[in-house]
Amino acid sequence: EDITFNWDVTDSEGLVLAPYGVVSGTPTGSQLVNFNTAGAFDFTLQSTSLNGTVVASSPIGINVYNPSVITGYTINGIDTTSDVSPNDTLNFEWTATDAINYTLNGNSVSGNSTSLVAASTTGTTNYVLTAFNGAGDSVSRSLSVNVVGLPTINTFNAPTAVFINNPFNLSWTGTGI
């Protein structure tokens, strides 16, 4: 990530943005600094003239964070859309790197797992897991669960009497069978 430092100094013959190094000697300027590693960094601006060196009254502290990466996300051990029955317990598990906070559908969750109860009515619900790093940046992954109703048997028919060794037919109608 890049950060731009800006300054306005007077009577300067040389500027150092520590620990970055020598920067433009103009009284008003800026410097783009690129961070390629995470960590805590303190920067100070030093201005030098014939009369000596002056350091800005306080350093600027910058915390640089790696982006969060969700490395695994499952519902009931499955990492794709799955079918469940109404009111089933859904067990969510996830792993992530460089994450300090999580939400599941916008609700804060802690640790690396939680459980919820599936809807009582049929339909598809999308569950979005969001991981946040220390800077508040986020990454999300989603999984869907299809709540499938129980099958129904509308009719079941069979003859009431049959002959030995004589095949017969059973018939039925219903949904989800």
C-alpha cells in the first residue's frame, strides 16, 4: 500500500523523512512511500539549514496490515451449496489469515466457528462470511443453503389381494419422492 506524506517548512536546505531517507528540499512537498511488508512504522521529518537541524515535534505512526484472506469456509463440512431440512442446525467453520474480526451476514461472530438454525420454510439462504484485518479492510466469501421441505406422499395404492407368484403393481404420487 502507498501512503503520501505532505509537509510545509520554511528556511530548509535539506529534508529527511526518517527512516525513508532524503526527500525534496523544497519548503512544500510530498513523498509517496510504498510499504511492502506489514508492521508498525514511525516517521519523522527533519529539516536542516545552516543553523542546525530541526525534527518535527512528534513522529507519525503508521500501522501497515496484510490483507485478510479467507482460506476455508464450510457449512456442515461442505464448501459448496448444500441442501438441508427445515430447522436443521448449520455448523459454520472458517479459517483465515491476517483477520482479527469476522461477521456472518453482518452479525459479529468470534473464533473460527458458529452454529445457526436453518429457516423453517423452504428456500435458499446465502451466508456471507466477512473477515476484517487491523486496518478495517475486508474480504468476503459466501455459501448458500437450500432448505428443502420433507417429501409428501399423496397417494399409495396396492391391490388388497393377490395370487402367490403373481407380480402386482404398487403406485404412489407425491412430491420430493
